[in-house]
Amino acid sequence: MTTADVTGLLAQYTARAWEPTPAERAFAEDLARAQTSAAWLRSGLREAPPGRLADVLVPAAVVLERESPLPADLVLAVRRLLDAVAPPP
């Protein structure tokens, strides 16, 4: 379940069981600035650094590309994860 994977990584981040790399933080910051869509996520993933963040976002992008309308729970989970991981302004 993709939403569970995304929320699971957020829970690990919140519990400090997973720490994103500086490259993952910068990547999350870039993605967090844009409107959530399948095309936006797929495009952003072309520049993704390797790591756990990309590992959960790639399957999420596939789901978002295939489902219309966008599954609100998955969109919200992705936004929350990116907002949490992105460095504060």
C-alpha cells in the first residue's frame, strides 16, 4: 500500500528512526514548492538522489499517474512527508 509506505516513512522521520541525507532534504524542498500532480512528481523524481525518500515516492508517482481523480489520501501523505523533510525556510 503506497499511502502506508509514505506515512510509514514520515512516522520513522518523526520518531528519528530515519534521517534524510542533505541531498534528500534539498530534493524535498524543491518538490514541496510545487503543486502536487503525477507529472510534477514524475518530473521531480528524474533528479532524485538515491535513498529512502525516492524509494517511497517512485511507487507513489506510479499510483498518481494511473488513478484519476488523484487519491486524496496519497496526495496528502506525500505533501506531509515533503513538508516535514524539507528544511525550514
